[in-house]
Amino acid sequence: MLKSDEILIIGKIGPRISVAISKNYGKIKFIGSQHLLTLSVYSVTFYVSNSELFRVKESRFLYSFYPIVKSYNKYKYAISVIKLINRVLPVSSPFNGLYEDTINYLKYLMFDEENVRKYYMLWLYRLISSVLGINHLLYCKSCGNYRIRYYIRSVGGFCELCKSSGDFDINVLEFEFLENLNKLNFDSIRYFTVDFEKLIKIFEDLVYSY
């Protein structure tokens, strides 16, 4: 049975099989059309060979994010996204909005050198929200109290009553930022000045501990 979709190529596995994230099917592995370029978007028609492997029949180039490779800073964060998609997403399991979030992330990355880490942090948040669930980050791992004060790597967040220190302190403004992060997008995130490096480390820890 033939199906159509839009895909973003994120890599290759050997000489014949490629990996992509698709709008309707999540992460997919497919055979064929080896001319398709990484970090490029295509409209494709394919056969579903089985639950894990697709066979491309036709493809049409739409646009590419490949110029990102010209900037080491941008390429580093683009590759981080690809690695996390490959690590966290199961094959053929779509997650609501993650394809659109990834496309938007790369679009902002293409044309803005100044806010790269902010965009990456927001994409990480969207990944965690889609795949792992983010609300547990706001609650103490010990007593369940709402409003964490410290974060311990590979363990989680704690309130002041349960812990007196951690790998990262989380102040009131940072907690409020986390609490309202779901309301921000790739445009509005540019105007905030919290410690994005700290949040990236916390979010990456959550993902790699998954």
C-alpha cells in the first residue's frame, strides 16, 4: 500500500538504508533514493514494507538545512538534535508536534547565530515534553512538593526541605521560567536571559538518563 509523507533526512545506516523523521510516522528507516541529502526535507511516496522499514518509490526535494554545516556552532547543535532523535525516538512511533518543532528549530538555527543555545534548549524541552513528560521536573523526587530548589544529575529535583545542595541550584526566577516554558516559542525565547547552559545540562541529563 502506497503512502505519502514529508520527511527530514537525519542520517544513513550503511550503504542502502537511511533514517528520517517524518511528519506522520515519527522516526523511520527506509530503503532507496540514496541521493537524498542529510538535513534536507523531501516529499516522498513509499511502501510500508513492515513496521520498521519503508521502501521509497518517489521523492521530491522541498528545501535543505545543509548550509548549517558552514557554521561549527550551528552544526554542533544540529548534530546534537540528530543524535538525540536517534537515541530516544523508537522507530515508527510519532510524537505530537515533534516533527514541526524540529523543522522550526532548524529554520531558526539557519538564520541566527546569536541565539543558538536558546533554540536548542527549547527544542530539548519540546523533546522531553513529547517523549518523557516534563511535569515531574517541577516536583521534588523525595516528598512530591511543588517547587524544586536543587537538581542532582541522574536523580532529579528536590525541594529545600529534602536536600540542602545539588549539582545545580534552581532559583525562583528559573523555576518560574521552567513552569511557563510551554508558553514560549522559537521567536519569544530570544528575549529571555536565564542561565540557558544550566537548563541545557539539566535537560540533556533527563534525556540521557531515559
